[in-house]
Amino acid sequence: MSERGIPTAAELVAALREFLGDNVMPNTTGALSFHARVAANVAGIVERELQLGEAAARAHAERVAQLGFTNDAELAAAIRSGELDDRVGELVPALLATAVDELRINNPRHIEN
């Protein structure tokens, strides 16, 4: 809850996800049940983005800067040009960390614990 006692955006989205999962999906069939599952998954992504997105974006920006670039476009161009071929030991862990951060938000089931 916020300081004023109003639910946060993350709490509202969590309530929506729980309602869809606990009430709508079990009581519907076919296309409606499928669409409720999709909506619940979207709500879960939004909930995790609200909770983790800012920190993940900051961590990614720091990793890009540590590699010597100011944004993803510069980094991608350097990768394509082969500029980082001799720095694979730095590059791969940075990209892997970003991929894991993204999976934590978009589909955490794909991360091994």
C-alpha cells in the first residue's frame, strides 16, 4: 500500500492476475478461458515490470557502459562489426545477465533456480 493507504499499481495488477487465475479461468472453458490465461500472464508481466523493470534497466545500462558504449544501438553495431570479438569473455556474461533480467520479468519459469 502507498503511504496514503491506496494500493500501488503493482498491487492492483497482482489483484487482477489473481482474480483471473482464481475466478475466471477455473469457471470458463474454450476461448474465454484461453484469453483469461493470456490476460493473467500479461498482468504477471506488468506486475514484474513494475517491481523489477527499473533496476533491470539500470543494471543493463551499467553493463553497456562498462563495455564502453552509451546505448544498445552502439553495442549492437560493435558486435556486428566484430569490434568486440576479442572481448567475448566480457561480452557474454554481460549479455547473459541482461537476458536473465529480462526473463525474470517476462517469463521467470524459463530460469533454472
